[in-house]
Amino acid sequence: MPTSSSPLSGQLVTIFGGSGYIGNYVAQSLLDCGARLRLASRNPQSGFALKPLANLGQLQFMPCDITRESHVEAALDGASYIANLVGAFEGDLMTLMGEAPGTMAKIAAAKGARAMVHVSAIGADVGSTAAYARAKALGEERVLAAFPNATVLRPSIVFGKDDNFLNLFGGMIEMLPVLPVFGPEVKLQLVYADDVAEAVRTALEHPDSHGGHIYELGGPEQLTMMEIHERIAAAQGRKRRFIAMPDGVSSTFAALPGTPMSRDQWTLLKAGNVVSGEHRTLADMGIEPRPLGLFLDKWMLRYRKHGRFGAENERAKATR
């Protein structure tokens, strides 16, 4: 557990993309260990829910366009530690996730920052057909060139109570009796958001041990897309029919405008999302990843018929 004895206690940490989904978990972890945080993002108001968790003067919000060097310079002024969590599937990906992280690293190094963590993704590959994967690979290259002791973290799909993955499928399974499953045999190694946050904190606390290395962050089990759908349905107490979709149909669907899956997302999904074994993992940080099953039943209560009350009725029937 984080304590006030952390090397980060009282130190200023700038988190780019800190008001986003993963940023919320990272910020909570760093606040717990006494760090002072500057959340730099295009929409800092998205992180205002963190205010009650911080002491007076412990949390600062800064509007920041990471494509503008002057904004990055201001965001890093006085910061001893940096974490970059920016990720996107839309916009100029090569600038946002490729060039901008390099600018952060260059300025951080010039200012004498003690540690930097760059959050990339499993599947980052300069030769990928997916722009997202190419941009992530470029970002890693630029960061390590400018700040060689930076730590690169490549998480798998990050799950949490408020994610856009489990909740997307949770809502669909709640509403529809029959659902298509894209990439039904594709394996994913979902990783818990709090475990990713702990990895960010650990890397910042101990750059001598973790700096200059790439870590692939995956959970303790590999699940197929079909298995994930089945587990969600079971956690909701619903019987559903799942239809395995051919890759050709899935690819055509992803190419259509307005669908919940982009072409890049389909390309990345089809490739799978598991730890390769070629890099360090959470175990090398002393972190034991938590499985999806530890949380899923509780999180799916809101999707059950009659919600929590329905779940209580089912338990009551089971004891009769």
C-alpha cells in the first residue's frame, strides 16, 4: 500500500491525459502516496471529481494542448516526475501519440526530471496496418530517444467499473437476446485499472529499477471474446445466444460509419491482445494482477433485472 514514505511524497508529478479514464486511477494512486499532482489535459474539468480526494494544494488542473510545445513546457515547469497517459483512436494519431510524447520527454530531460512513465499499448508496432499501433510505436521510440531512462508500459485492454469495454457489452447483453460476437476466438489478457495505476506509481518511485525498460501489463488469465461475453451474461443472470461472426463480416462492419468499432480497433482486436513474453511484466514490479472474476458479479448488478433487488431475490430463492 502507498504511504507517506513514498519517494513521491511532496513531489510534483505532471500527468498528461490525467483527467481521462486511466488517469483517474493513476491520480488516486499518486494522491494516496502524498504526491502533488498537475493534471494537464485538453478538458481538465473531466477530472474535477478527484478534488475531494486531495488535500489543500495537492491537486492542480491545467488546460493543455500537447501538440503545442509551449503548453507542454508550461505543464512541466517545476515537475520532477512525468506520466504520459494520452491515447486516442481519432484525430492526428501520429502527432498525439507519436510526436507529442517525444516533445514531453525532450523538455522533461532538459528540466532535469527524475523519472518519466510513458503508457503505450500491447501491439505497438511500427509495421502495423493500424495507425493506432504505428503511432504508439513511434511514441515509444521518441520518448526513449529523448529520455532513455523512461519506463514504457504497454497495458492490454484496461478494465474497470467505469470502462468503455465491459460496460459496452454489458449494456448490449442487457438489451438483446441474441448478439453477434466479433473475433470470438481472439484472446485478450484484460488488466485491472488499479493494477495499471500501481505500475505507473511503482515505475515513478523506482526509476533506477524500472527505467529504460518496456513492461507488458496483462491480467492473470487469457480469455476469448466469446468467453468474455458469456461471463458478462452469467454475471447479469441472463441467458443469451451468442453468434460467432466470420472475420469478413466483422471487417465490413468495422468499415461502416457510426459503428462502435473502428477499422483500427478491429485490426487490433483480430491480432489479439496478450503479453508476448518478450518484455518484463507486472510480476517484475512485484505486482500480482487481479482477475476479472474478482469484480464482474458486483459490477454487473446494475444490468440485472431489478438490479440489486433482483439479485437479492435470486439469492433468497436459492436458500429455500
